[in-house]
Amino acid sequence: MKTSTEYRRIAANGCGSASSNVTVINVEDTEDPVFTGCPSDIQATTDQGKKTARVNTPAPAVSDNCGIKLQTWTLTGATTGKSGGNGINRLGTYDFNIGLTTVTYLVEDGKGNSASCSFKVDVKQGNPPISGISIPNTSMKVGDRVTATIELRENAGSQLGLASGTIGGYPLSPSSFTRQDARIYRVEFTITEGGNNYPAGADIPVSGVVLSNGTGMSAPYNGFISQPADPVDASRPVIESARVQDLEVGVGGEVLVTISADESGYEAVSGTSVNGIPLESPRVEFHEIGDGEYQLSYTVGSGDSEFPPGGLQLNMVLSDAAGNRNAPYTRVEDNTLEVYMEPPTARLQGTGAFCEGEEAVLEVIMTGRSPWSIELTDGYSNREFKGILESPYEITMEAGTGTTFSITRIADRNGVENEGSGELQVSIQPKTEVEIINLTSGYHMETEPFLLEANVMGGVFSGPGVNTSTGYFDPGMADTLNSPHTIIYTYVNEFGCTSTDTAIVTVHNRNNKISILEHFTNSADEASLSADTEVDRFASHNRRNVLDLQYHMNYPDFDPMNFNNPGPASTRAGSLGVGQVPYAILNGGYAADHRYDFSSPERIPKDEHLRRIALEKPDFMLDLTVDWLDGGLDATTGITCLTDTFSGNFQLYIAVFETMVTSYRGINGDSAFRNVVLDMLPSPAGTLLKSDWSEDKQEILYQNWEYAPYLEDVDELGVVAFIQDRNSGRILQSDVSYRTPQVGIFSRESAEEDLQVYPNPAGDLVFVTLG
């Protein structure tokens, strides 16, 4: 195309003169059209018995800078023809003859510039069209060869073959293509591992099934197969790990193998075994835990193979619902699991001869893996012993003559059981009853040595102060240190049976006296808190010579230790005239400076008060012996007069106290309470003793006490006995006994002190305090 444009230019001056010129511009189109999309070659097939195929051809895409004015097409080759010579023409759907036809498009713009493009249409003789393809309505798994049925609309003859095609993505096998009748053919495909999976009822795609008769191909067949019971499972079970516990397992024990797999719903199948024992054995069980976890259990039998730690042999085969199985899984994570076959053994042995009153001592020899447990029977009842670490093992049992013991069962540390062996028949030899007959409960250190006697002589006496070769007892040699003492008599009769008797003997010094400081306090009172500290210091500093008793009052506020048993505190405070806390009284407070209200430094207990008491020669000796029982205590108090005559009246008091109580926290902040009085025997009023005493006259009294429910710790119990003059109020003597021997529970402050000697003037015995 050619176009022209004219431009005119005029110029004028101020005098009216003008001049002009004309410029002409010509533009010419020389650019050809461009095909931006020429159709691709097309292949088509005819229906059986037809010579042509109706083919839908796409139109080309073309562009030009000035626009297309003419588009024509021509057909050459197997099919001929052309379009009209004017306008825009498109081939569209057209009947093509069998063979190769070339389609050529020619386009021109308005200037006559032109371009062309060509594509081919190849029409081949078609085979009969497929009317449908089906497969069995059943599950399919890895390795299955599935037979598909192809049905044609009409007979295609015997020369037909399979060119291509897939079902569910699995290729059809051309070699398996066979003719069943005029319109029915069979072909196979194989489910391969890792292929497509389809649940039952899903649409299984059929793609690109093409048949060939040797000269032409059928149109591709595509479709879907949908049936209710034809799942395709192309995945085998995957076992990710197998784990066991680090155990020792013997005969009768259980080995548990935990299996982790990729999915739930699997079952163990034939080929599974553990330690060589197959899944079919009643001793092997399998069950699903959940979330892909499974458990294989195996009970060890007596004929199984034993293996060292970490040596378990495993073959694990799982099957899914479709029947897919994994290759046997054999790897077990690192472990120390061990299976052993040797059972434990137990053999009973011993002499069988025992002395009357003694328990039978049995000896059990064991082998196997400790610790063991055994069951022992005497023919009437069984008794079990657990946690036995060493062999031989001794057992003490009560038994009578003729009793026969045997081991019925032994189990090792892993619960592996076995029967025991050996029997032991018991015979009992009589003991001789012996008794020490010439000892009293207490002696002075000055008492002359004397010969000990027993009802049956010929044995040996022993104990503090006893000469075992002569049988003499010397109280002075026994000494007051660690008194009371235990004297033992040992006798062996003609059967070799040993009999013993013991006697408790207290050795006293005539000048020895234990002072009693009775302290009245309250755990809610601030002043009592500081007074308690002073009393603790005083008792610690003089722990050999004084015992402090703590009475907890019910004023000025609640005190739980008073609440437990208010009787002793209130009765004792009333008899001593105490009406306030804190308040303390030394030895009954018969002297004015033996009462302390802690109101000033002068009103607290002082060491020199005790030293003055040391000048006093006691009129009585007190001997307290306590038998500590499981549910209570029995107290025996011996009172011996040390002076020529004593005609006054006096009272015996026995107090049960707890050396340390920590169960309560007082309002004043204190949480540790010493020597808390729990009860007084037989009552807080004490026991009135007879008058008219003379030297060496003695009286013995007995009391008992059941452990109270408010008792915190039995091992912290103590009992003190003291006698008090009813006329002067003076405490004459005291003695104390502890369930747990006291070795000093206080820390004594280090300080320089004067050397002290008392009593002064000195008597037969002198005490020296070195500060």
C-alpha cells in the first residue's frame, strides 16, 4: 500500500508581501503478513468400511501491520480442493480421503504482501471402535497379573493386535493380547510396586488403548472403570524399626518386640519368627498397638536357643489388606537383650539339731542369677524370702522337734522359677533354766566385792566389775560411769545348749546427786522464748549434774503441747505455787534463790547454785530402771536410805518426757522443744512413800505407761524419777533413764573458768571441775 501527504508553508512581511512552498511525503507498505500459529500435523483413522474420515482442522493464526484482506486454502495429495478466491476462508471440519493430504493457507494484505503455511492430515484405515474395557471386581496387589476384557462393536477379524494402552497407569502387555470370540479380546497387565493405588469404588482410568490390524490403528480408547470391590494396592508394608528392652529373660519370661511400620492395619503372616520360633507357635503372639506401632511377644521355652546380649534373631513379615507382604525384616536396634536357659537352683542343708528356745538356722545353697526369692515350707505353712543377694543364705525359723523344712520354689532376679531340693528335719535339745540369785538393784561404790551366785552353778559371770575367773563382783571396779550395768551369767549344759540370765545393777556414789530444774513455759510467749534459751544454756553447761523438765502451760495463749495433756503442767504448777511464765524452780525451790522468773540477770539459773547443792550429802539413793517395750514402758524405782534415820514424809514423782519435739511451731516462732513432759506416773500427784526410814532400808515401786498417740518419736523418750520432801519442798534425789543413750546433745561454749573443787570441805569423794 502507498499513501501521500502534502504540506504547504507560507511566509509574509510587514509590507504585505508573501511567499509559499509545498512539500509532499509518500509512505509505502512492504511488510509481509506473519503466521503466529500454523496448525500441527493431524493423524486420523476411518471407521471400519469407510474411505474417509471427518477431521476438524484448526484455523491458523496470522498477523499483519495493516491487516489481512484475503485468506484462502488449498488441498493437495490424497484429498484435493480449494476455497473461494475472496475474503477470509477457513477449512474447519472436512472429509479427508485415506492417505496423506497437505493443507496450505495463503494470506494477503491490502498492498498485496502475502505469506503461506502448510500442515498435513494423515488418514488411515481404522479398526472397529472399542465399545468397552472391564477388569475383575476384586482386589489387586503387587505382583498380580490382571486380565482385562476388551469388547469391540463388531467383528474385526483374526489379524487384530494391541498397539498400546494403560489401565490405572499400568501398561497393557501386547504379548498377552488374545482373541476370545468375534468381538471379545483378553489382555493382561501387572501391578508393580510403587505404582498407582486406588481404593475400592474409585474411578480407575483407561488411557490410550489402540488396536492395530497391521495396516492401520484404531482411534485411542479412553475411559474409566468403576466397581465397588476392586481396590488396587501397589505398596508393600514398610517396617521402619524393631526395638526390644534391655533385659535378661529366662524360661517362662517374655520377650516383647515393638515394630514401627509406615501404616496401621497390617497383620503378621507366615515367615515371621523370633529366636527361631515361628508365628504359628502358641508362644508367639502379634497385635497392633496403634499409629503404625505393633508388638510381637514371645514366651521363652525350655528348649529354645539362648543368645548373648544383643543377639536376638528376628524375621518380621507383614501383610496389608490386599495381601502385599514385605521382604522379611531382620534388623533389631542395638540392645542388650539376653535369653538364657539355665534355671536357678536351691538346696537346703544343715544339722537339724537346735537348742530349746532357739530358732532353727537353715542354710540354703543357690545357683543362678541373683537376687533370688525362695519359698520355704514346714509342711503346714509357706514363707517367702525375697531379695537374697548371696549364697549360702541363712534363715532362722521357729520350729519344734520333728518339723521338716523344704524349699518349694526358687526364682531368680528375672522371675525364672524352679523347684528346690533337700529337706531338713529339726530336733530340739533342752536348755537349763538359770538365774542369778544374789544381786540387788543397786550398790554403793564402797560395797566390798562378793561372790556371785546362780541357781545352777558351773557357768561364767561377766560384766562391768566382774572377775570372770573367780565370779566376784566389785561395785567399786564397776564404777558409776555408764551405770546401770548389766551382769550376765552364761551356762552351757551337757547338750551344748547355752542358757543366760542377766541382772541390771546400778552403782551409786553416796555424794552423787542429780538436780531437777522444772521450767514452766509457753510456746506462744515471747518472754518464754528467751527464757528457753537461758534454760538450754544452763542445762548444757551442767548436763552431768542437772536435768531440766519443760512444763508447757496454757497461758498466755494456746500451746499444743499443753493441749495434748494439761494435767502434769497444771498440777505441778499448782503444787509449787507457780502462776506465770516463764518460771523455773531448782530442786523444788526450797531456797529463795532457787526460783527464777527471768526478769533480770539476777533472776536466771546460775552455775554456783549447783555448786552449793554439791555440798549437800544426799539422804537417799534412787535407782530407776526402765524396760522399753514395743507399745509402752515398765519403770522400776528402787529407793535406798543412806542416812541413819529419816522420819519425814516425802513423795515419789515419775515423769515421762520427750527429749526433742519438732512437730509444732509456736506462735513465738520456736519449733524445737527440749525435754517436754508428756505424762506423770501414776498421776501428776505422785506417790506418797512410807516414813521412818533407816540406813540401807529399801523400797521398790513399779509403774507402766502406754505410748500416747501424741508421742512424736519413741527413740526420744526419757523417764525421770525424783523424791521430794513434803515438808520443805526440797527434792532429795533423782535418777533418769533414756531409751536412747545420751552422749551429749549440746555444744558447750568454750570459756576460761576457775578450777572448782567440791564438796568443800571434801569428804571421801572429791569432784574437780577443770573449767
